[in-house]
Amino acid sequence: MNLQISSVRDNPVMERREVELEIDHAGEPTPERERVKERFAAEHGVEEDEIDVESVRTPFGSRMSVAKLKVHDQFEYRDDLEEDSTAEQAQPEQQETEEQSEDSGNVEGSSNEVNYDDLVSGTISEAKDGLEDLDDPDYGAALEAEQSNKDRVTFVEWLEERVQ
């Protein structure tokens, strides 16, 4: 099992770092959370008690998994892996204020306003079809709407692929 950090986001309010790992486990089943925690702790010099493994997800038939961890201790990592959480936190607050003054979930910017909350409220296939029917879909807005509503893992992963 080979662990590689794909992103790190500092969360000063909760006094932790939120880490996303890519795990190569060729020829082995999906690793258990405890094993991921032990390996990460050993490789980065962090106490196991300071690590919470939120999830370990493996697409069907894949030898690669994605794990999400919450680390309540300092550790070394490459600077380019850190996401700028201050800019991300400032933008949603502005958007929420604007959306509350109008309709929540509506995105402006074209002649047609799209309510992404309604768009993702149906089945996954209906939501995908609805997004693909749009001229210029805002996958980021759809992802936020999905995460604040049903938060379906497979649909969130599909949206995340299109945001990047």
C-alpha cells in the first residue's frame, strides 16, 4: 500500500488539517481505516490519536482509493499541496449573502437563471442530464448544491471531476 497526499487544507477554526490521500493498493482489497491511519502516522510522524479517518473510497474494480483524513497535529508536506482556504471561505460568504437576497440556489450571469438546488434534487441520472442540457453549466455551483442537500458520493465524485 502506497500513500500519496493529493491535497491539504488548513482549518484553523477546528485546529486541524484536512488531508486527501491517494492510496495505491494493487493486488490488495480496499485498505481499512485503521491501517490507513497507522501508515499515515508512521510516514509523517503524527500520533495516531491525532488522526481521524473520515472515509476511504474505492471506485468499483480500481486499485486506487481516496481517503479523507482530519489531522489535529502538525506534519510536513509539500507547500504546493495546500489549498488556499481563506479565499475559498470568503467567496461562499459573499455568495450566500447575494443568494439570500434573491432565491437560494439561483446562479446569475446569463439570461437564464439556473436553480442548482432544484437541478440536483432528483435522481443522479436526471441531474446529470439536466447539467449536460445547459449551455454553460456551473459544475462548482452544482457540487455545492449537492453537498448541501443529498451529498451522494458517486454524484459528488462525478461533479468534482468536472470542476477540476
